[in-house]
Amino acid sequence: MLTVLMECHDQESELAQTLSVLVAGAVEGLVSDVAVLDRGSTDASARVADAAGCKFYTQWDLKHVLQEVRGEWLMLLEPGARPQIGWIDEVAEHISLTRHPARFTASRNYRRPLIQRLFSKDPPLAQGLLIQKSVASSKGVRATRLADLVEGHRPHTLISELIPAWAAARS
């Protein structure tokens, strides 16, 4: 089983877009729970998360969150990011056959302008991250943000694409 974790701050619309894609994973039995770690939102992010059946943390410590979630694997996403066709089967296969972290392939249809790609780095969770909870928990002692869990890993790249979070913010 898989737990999805997202951090948000006033990203109600983006959160709704990501959660709508994750429903299929829950129906298929892959996604067991979703936890949204809030950083002081003043919009309706809490209502969106509640309506989708997510745990919504307004005050949280990453170490404790990792102890509470149910899945043995974690999928870290930015609000607004949307895994594309085939993600459920590929993620299920990956977590059943390997212990290595993985990330999605960047969407070919949503690319940042060339200048931005050349002169600025993508955020650490731009392609998401699949990671075992035990590995994340060992890093979670020092981590204060989900992005901190990415450091030090050389994730496998899945074939499934991920529409980046910035694309949701533009629509």
C-alpha cells in the first residue's frame, strides 16, 4: 500500500487537481491514505482535503507524520502535480519488485521555457518521489520538509509521466 504526502500553502485549486487524479489509485487499492501537510493556508485547502478523505495537518512534525501514515511506501508530490495514464500499474509494479526510490518522467507536453531549464533547477519534488517509509523515516529525524527527503537518493525514473505542479497553477 501507498501513502501520498503533499505540503501545501494556499493551494486549494492545485490540491483539488492532484487529489482528483489520486482517486483512481484509491479505487484500485494502491493508495491507502493521503496526508496533506499545511504551512499556514488561509484558503479552503482544509475543506478540499477533508472532502477527499485526507488527513490534514495544520501543525506537524515530519517524524510523527511518517509514524502515523499507513503505507509502507510513500509518494511525495507537489499540490497540482498529476500522474498520467498508466501510473497506477507502474507504481504498483515498482513497489512490489524493488526497494529503490523512483520518480516520474517529466511531461513532454509541459516543459518550462529553455532559459528556465538552463539557468534554474527544478524543485526537488518536481517529478515526485516514491520512497519506502522506512528509508524516509530514517531521514525524517532531521527533515523539516518533504523536499528534505529527496536528498541523497538516486531514484529510478518511471516511464509514466507527471504533469508538473506549475502547470496547474497556470490553468
